[in-house]
Amino acid sequence: LPRPQPALNGTCEDILRVGVVGAGLMGSGITEVCARAGLDVVVRETCPESVEAGRRRVLASLDRGLRSDKLTEADRDAALSRMHFTTDLGDLADRDLVIEAVAEDEQTKTEVFTALDKVVVRPSAILASNTSSIPIMKLGTATDRPGQVIGVHFFNPVPVLGLVELVPSLLTSGQTRARAEDFVTGVLGKQVVGSQDRAGFVVNALLVPYLLSAVRMLESGFASAGDIDNGMVLGCAHPMGPLRLADLIGLDTLKAIAESMYEEFKEPLYSPPPLLLRMVDAGLLGKKTGRGFHDYT
Ligand code: CAA
């Protein structure tokens, strides 16, 4: 990953202190890429156990990067020294940019934005969300600074995938959008695609119906999980098949995204199929719990 560079138009030079809310799959990946880009990162989780789980996730990913020569031991140690874990949201007070990456649930995210609005003191601070499907407008209007609220949507695994979707709401200022874009491209070295504030944005609007179709195909007995995945890996050169990808995303997260999209568009293709609902009820959430459509134990 590149070191921080002066932004192309100078608008994000003041973003040096980053906060991340949530150290799950996405929050830990965002923490890693920010720390590897030379930024000081404070990560907030709700309890010591979640802090430890988040720290372990970041360590495992850094070690994977080390094993595949993507970074040196010195880079890893420097990145670790730049990240600080906390359970106190108040520790994000001095941040220039806070990226929220908690569970894909509207009420939870709205509460985080209301709380961040009270805590983050810098007048120019940007409050960003990694949501994939919840309207940025709802998060913006949960604060007194909707002009500084924007969607900054990363992809999993965050250290590997080079895309970020930028999603301004109707109330997001042009300056916030420009600073966020400069930050993502100039500091994190990722590419940006822009999207209107519609559930699913660009990528999930295309990806989620595909993943749900694979679940329906399995559910109807049309083909086995292995054959569905092999079909797309070998027949279309996808890096992984749709059911394995659903397992990677997390079946609870996929269900939540599908529900938000269904709520927004009322299109049957976004409606989560019963098999997905039952698997989430059963706690079979994919790779993170050891079993989903495939077994990871
Ligand atoms: N740090 C740095 N590099 C890493 C790394 C890390 N932590 N982990 C892996 N890498 C690198 C490896 O070094 C390797 O690089 P090279 O190709 O240069 O050798 C590359 O990433 C692939 O890693 P692996 O060889 O270990 O693993 P793989 O080939 O099995 O690939 C995968 C794993 C990257 C997950 C790949 O299968 C993939 O890209 N799958 C698709 C993932 C995808 O579609 N994600 C989007 C999900 S949708 C989403 O996130 C949004 C949402 O809202 C739901």
C-alpha cells in the first residue's frame, strides 16, 4: 500500500487521524489499510472480547500479507503501532475522519451516527459509513452535520480488493465528496466508483441478485453447492463461486443487505430465499462461524 501522498487537489491533507467504529470483518480490514497507509487509527468496539477478536483479525491478515511478501515485518510492526483499540467512543473525539463499520442494521448505524455527532469535535471532520445498503440520507439526518456524512463502501477482503464506492446523499457537500475521494485514491491507493444513494449502490445491486439466485438454485435441488460454485469458477473464471462468496460475506450480512434492497425496491429478485433465512436462524453464518453453504472446520 502507498504511503500518504499530498492529495491531488489538496483537500484531504488534513486527514491524518482516522477513527473506525466496529472491528468485525470490514472494520478490521479498514483499520489495517488505514494503518498501513501511515495513518493514526483509533478503533472502537463495544466490549473487551470484541476488541480482542478485532485485534486477532488484523494480526492474522497482516501475517497473511507478510507470508505472501505484500509487506515486511517492519511494515507490519509500524502498522500495529499506529492502531489503538478502545471501548470508549469518546476516544474518537479528535478524529479527522471516522468510518463506521458496525452491523448492517439501520437502527444500530443510526444510533452510532447520532453518538458520533456528539463526540467528534473537529468542525471539518467527515463521518463516513461502510454500509452497503442503508440510505446515507438516514445516517446524515441522524446528525446535525449531514453535509459531512458520506458512504465510503469497501469490499472484503479490504486489504486485497481495490475498490471503494463513494455515496454522497442529497445533503452531502461537494467538499466532503472531494475530500473523501482524495483520501481513498491519494492516501489509501484504491479506486473509486460513484453511486447515487440507493440501496445496494452499484456493486451489490448487481451482485446480490446473483448470490440469491445461487441460493435459490441450491434450495430447489437444481444442482449441488459444489457444482454451482465450480460452474462459475471454471466456467466464468470468477475467483470464487457464489455460495462460497456468500459464506465469505457472511450470511447474516447478505440477508440484511437483501432485506434493505427489497425494502427499497420491492423487487422479488432482492427478497432473501427461505433457505438463507433458515441458515441465519441456525447460526450457520458462513466462514466466520465455520459453516455456511460450505464447511470451514
Ligand atoms: N494482505 C495483503 N495481501 C493479501 C492478503 C492480506 N491480508 N490476503 C491475501 N492477499 C493477497 C495474496 O498475497 C494474493 O496476492 P497475489 O495474487 O499477488 O499472489 C491475493 O491476495 C490472493 O490471495 P490468496 O492467494 O491467499 O487467496 P485466493 O487466491 O484464494 O483469493 C480472495 C482469496 C482474495 C478472497 C479471492 O478469492 C477473491 O477475490 N474472491 C472474491 C472476493 C469478492 O468478490 N469480494 C467482494 C465481496 S462483496 C463485498 O465485500 C461488499 C458487500 O457489501 C457485501
